[in-house]
Amino acid sequence: MLLEVIALSPEDAKLAARGGADRIELVSAIEEGGLTPAMAVLEAIAEEAAIPVHVMIRPHSRDFRYSEEDMEQMVREMKTLRFPCIGAYVLGVLTAEQKVDEEKLKRLLDAADGVPVTFHRAFDEARNLEEAYEVLARYPQVRTILTSGGKPSVLDAVDPIKELVRQSRNGSSGPEIMAGSGLTLESAADFVKQTAVSAVHFGSGVRQNGRSQAPIDPARLAALLAVLKPQ
């Protein structure tokens, strides 16, 4: 079981690593669903990163359709935010018809220059999740899809997640399904059992008082790991 934890700061990154998380997703503006982090924050984390850092590349939170100016910004950010600790860039692009925008995706994958990519929850706004998965499976650089199964909370999408997990393991080497949004310490074990998902993504669920912008709570993180990775 892989556990990814959202980090907003160098302190978050340290707490996640010390607490046993497998990797972090570094973002800014978590209240907007996550935007590209500041260079200074990534630099501070890179100096002593103990686990892989997956970096959000998202210029705004209006939608997942990007102008030429947006694309230039995203390409520039990937070229600038490049450190050995980076395990993946986190991004997603859709067309006006709510399909994966393959033309723009190819440009971003080229800009990533071999660094793996997680396709984020833009996936959940695709008009057909199974179709979107098949498109992304054509691109080996896309290693992971972060999804809530097309619902605001993944807890309301047990069946879609179960189907996507099945699709990801159906004799192909397609992207791994990572479930996120709405998972809690109390719901994690049953959800994993029901869906057979092997990677989960936590934000507010491991933070103080369950608040999205609060620091990571080491006690909550430890309790979650005891549930997900019992000895």
C-alpha cells in the first residue's frame, strides 16, 4: 500500500517523511485544489528530501483547459522546478469536450523530459472515465492517475474506483490508480478492502483537526499508517 500525503511547506515534508509516508505531493493554494508551489519552498525541501516529491504543475484553478500562455507557463515551471528529489510532475489537461487533451499532454510530457507524470483530478471531469484511462494508458510516462472516481468524495465512488482498479490491472501496464479526496482515518481500511486500490492520497485527513491548511498531525498520520500498513 502506497501512501501519498499533500505537503504545503518544508515542515509538512519533514513530518510526512518522519511519519512514514511514501511520498509527498507538493502544492500551494490547497483551498483551490492545489496550484504550482513556489520555487523557494521546493528548494528548501530539496535540500533534505527524504522521500520522493511530486510537484503540482497547475497555473490556475478556473478549469483544466489551458491557453497558449498557460501552456508556456507550465512548460517553464517544469524546466525551472527540476531537482533530484522530484519523483513526478502532477498535471492534467482536458479539451472543451471534457476529453484528455492529447495534443497538450504530449507537449507537457516532452517538457517533463523523462520525469514521470501523475495525471491529477482533471481526470474526474472527463466525460467518460474508462475512455480517459485508455487514452492515458497510451503514454508510459503517465505512471499514476489521482482520482475520486468522478465524485467530489471518493467514498461515494466505490464502484467506479473498483472498476478503474480492475481496468488498470487487466493485462496492461497502464497507470496505477491512486484514490483521493474525502478519505479519512476511519474510512480508509474499508475503502481499500472494497476497492482493492493499492495507492491512496491524503490531505486534510492527516492534518490537525482535519483542516486543509493546518499542519500535518503526526498522531493522525501514525494512526493511518497503522491501518494501511499493519505490522
